[in-house]
Amino acid sequence: MNPLMKLAGFAVAAALIFAGAAFAGSRIDVHPGKVAAKRGMGTMTAATMAPQPVRGLAVSEKGLTLELARRSAPRGNPFELAFRILDRSGQTVRDFDVEHTKRMHFIVVRRDMTGFQHLHPTENPDGTWSVPVTLPRAGSYRVFADFSIDDTPYTLADDLTVDGPVRSQALPAPATSADVDGLRVALAGDAEKELGFTVTRDGAPVAIQNYLGAKGHLVALREGDLAFLHVHPDQNRLRFEATFPTAGRYRLFLQFKTADGRLHTAAFTREVTR
Ligand SMILES: [Cu+2]
């Protein structure tokens, strides 16, 4: 074999090995949370409890970019917020997985973690998403586009500014219960990774119905950088697996639906120590 052919042969072999590794990687890279969610919390193994990197710190990650059509918004008046998800070549991404019954979840919260909104944008034929938003108060807001593609979860985030005088609120002290809409929501148990909640009205248990394919939806944000945590719902109970990446304070936004069809949002501050 002449040296050139030998080199070419080596290149082909290397390419095959690389392709094999990539293929094996894609096979092995099952999103642990999905497995955990499908199995239910009771049967989680050490493997599925592996620490997850935080998300929601960047506008661009793993080759995808969140492009907001606007980064400032009027105060108090409804406006349409449009955005796209772009791939490495700047093309609009359209192939989203259905996750928690929706292809796109959109979270808006002010930087002081007040004014939380969980929205479900509409997908337009050109691949842009749009959602009506009203922001009653001035300030800097964090917006998160939370979605999944080929079983890989993404949370991309950007800032949206509402001009005007701002009165920031301090993060409320850690608490194990919150009152919302006449309901008392209590954080049950003290296991760090498992967050269970009970809902009562005047001391009596309240029936809840499914919301987004589970008993509830939980968003957890870290104080300071508003890192967005992986949280996986239990299908049968108002209980979640949350992997807190560091010590610190986190704000939990629990959403659930009562039998009357009303959606409620209870917020808790949770202190995580190491
Ligand atoms: Cu959602």
C-alpha cells in the first residue's frame, strides 16, 4: 500500500471510530429525568439521580440560540412577545418534542423573582413563537424558553426590560408553607431531592386534577443568577425530584389545578445547605 492510501485508510478508520462513538453516545445519552419521570419517583436509581448541570443561564447553548424579537416591553399594557429558536447556521428550529404536554414552555419572572408567569406560546407557520404578555411593573425580567429536541432538554434565557421606577423586593424568608387563593400549600418531608406538597383548605385536603400531564408543575430558580433547575414531576403525587446544584436559596414556583379547573401558583423560598 502506498503511504497516501495508507493515510486515507487511516482517516476512514478514524472517521468510522468517531461515528461509532457519536452513535454510542447518542444511544447512551438518555435524558435521566425522562427515565425518572417515566419510572415514577419510587423506583429511582443512583444513576438517574446524577447531578444535572443548571440551565437557563445563557441565550445560546449546545448550538441553539434564543432570539427575542424585542428586549424591552411597555409597562402595564399587553404586548405580543415573539421569538425564535435558531440553530448553528441561523435557521429557525421547528422540531420540538412534546414535553409536559407542550412543545414550548415559556417562563417570565422579574429578576427579584416576583411576577412569575408560565406561558405557552403559539407556534406560527414560519417557526416563530408568539405569546401575549402583560408586565404590570417596571424592572428587569428574565425570560426562559424551555423545550426539548430529540430528548435533549434546553432552557435558553434572555432579559426583557420594562422601563420605569423599580421597587425591588427582597426574597422572602425560607418557609415550608404558602397561602394562595384561600388554599394552604405545605412542603412535606425534608428530603433535599424530593419535594412533596400537600394542599388543604381550612385543614381539609383539597382534590387536585392533572396539570401538564402530572399532578403539578414546579419551576425552581436559584437566587442570584436565576439558574433554572431540572425538576421532574411524579405522575401520581404532588411530588418532584429536584437536583439542587449548590448550597444557597432557591425560589420554588409550584403550579397545580384544583378540581374546579382553577390554576394556582404557590411560591416558596427554600434554603439548601451543604
Ligand atoms: Cu409549560
